[in-house]
Amino acid sequence: MPNKNNLFAVFNVLFILFVWSFTFTEITIALQEFSPGGLALFRFSIASIVLVLLSFKQKIRIPSKTDIPILILSGFIGITIYHLLIMYGQIHCTAGVASLLISTYPIFLAIFSSFIYKELINVNKWIGILMCFLGISLVSLGENNGILIGSSTLLLLCAAIVLSLFDLNQKNLMKKYTPFELTCYFIWSGTLFLFIFTPDLIREFQLASIKSIFAGFYLGIFPSAIVYVLWAKLLSKFSASTLSLVCYISPFFAMLVAFLSINQVPSSLAMYGSLVVFLGIVFMTFAHKLSTIKPKIYYLAKNKFCIKSYDFFDLKNRKNLKVIK
């Protein structure tokens, strides 16, 4: 019989996939009448209110004084900077391609992990990373009228880098705080930095249509509040690589939603590049399961000379050879 916790996790993953599929389309709709800064403040003001209401049912501890600086910094990086990069980057980028570029954050997560935690990046992973960068180049050429790295692509890639750093830091903090507590700390502190856009939000909100306001409420309630809590809970129980499949397939659903709702279609070159990026990320993630031919070194007992060989290479007088693994 299936484990209840596993069933609950599957339900959460499907819900997150559904919400993320609509997120970038709603950003595109809202940006038609809101500035990036105004929309970011609108979105996370709603998210902050939702978390305040939820906090009445869930106990939130006051963080220790030593952790307050890192929590505020994490909120500034993971909420303020990350979402401003997305908002500004998506002004001239289709929703599906924006979702795809953000989903490349596992590439940077692997690279930073190799430096910070000394995790080995094997040959197969490097092949996957190079495939991703090739695909990103094709996407950028298709989205920026032949420019290799356009401003939108650069901003969204910077957002992916910021997200990878945020996830690394969040994983460490989960040892001391619950997922809900961390979500509250990050969003509340990140929202404070967005208040510099208050005049823009007040002016734009008065002129905005119901459609754009609805998009702002959707972004605040679902992907910003509810999904942040659910994703943090999943990260506390499962590895990032286990959950990465959601990141890989969500851009294709985002493209479908953008096409059906706002008739937005990426260029052919961007579509081909998206496929290359997808294959590269999958290849990189499952690289450790790919078998590689490991060379062995044979040398004569008298150690006069060495012969480098593979397992399928047939050597004469093998009885007189010793294997070094």
C-alpha cells in the first residue's frame, strides 16, 4: 500500500507544477500595466498578508540574534533581487522561455556545490552543462533577434544563479528552522526592501484593469505564499535532484499555457534551444547513473614499462601482468 507521506508529496508536486505553469503567463499579463518594481511589491505584499494569516495557526519562533543577519540577507537575495531580475528580464521575453531559463538553476547549483562542498563534477555532468549553455545560446539568438546574449537572457540567467545560491543557503538553515518559518522570514524581510516601489504601485494600481490586478493576486497567493511553503517542506524531506524533474518539465507546460491563454509562441530557434537545454539538464542530473569505461593500467612484473588498456583490450601474456585499479 502506498505510503501516505509519499502520496501527499506527489500531490504537492503536481500542485506546484500546475501553479508554476501559469506563473510566467500571469507575470506577462501583469507587466502590461505594472512596472517590474510595482508588481514585485504588489505580489509580495499579498504573499506577506497570506503568511501572517497562516501564522495564527502555525507557531513561528523568533529567530536567534546570530541568524537574523543571514535571514535578512537571504530574503534580500532570494526575494527582492531574484524576483526583480525575473520581472525586468521577462519584459522582452516570452513566458515559456523565461520559465526555461530559470529552470537552468541546477547547472549553477552543481557548479557552486563543487566549490563550496567539494562535490565532484564528472565528465558526464560537464557534457550536460555544455549542452545547456549551447541550448541557452540558441534560445537567446531566437529571442533577441540574432543577439547571442541579450539583456533579457542575461537578467534571467542571473536570476537562476541567485536562485541556486538561495537554495544552497536555505538547505543549511533548514537544520534549525521549519520550512514555514523560513518562508515567513524570507518573504517578510524581502518585501521590506521592495517598499521603495510604493509610489509606483499606488499610481499603477489605480489605473490597472481587473485582469492585471487578478494576475497580481494570483502571483501573491499561489506561487509566492503557498508554493514557497510547500517547496520548502519538500526540500526538507527530499533532495533537490529528486525534485528537479518538476523544474525540468514545468517550462513546457508554461509554454503551452502561454500559447492557449495569450497566444504567445517562442521562435523556432528558441524552441530548438529549449529542447537542447532540457536534454542537457536531464543528462547532467542523471550523469551519475551513466556507465563510463574506466581504464586500468597493466604493467609487467619487472616494472620495465606500463601499458594503458581498457577492459575490452586483449593483452598477451596477461598472467605476467598486475592490475592497478
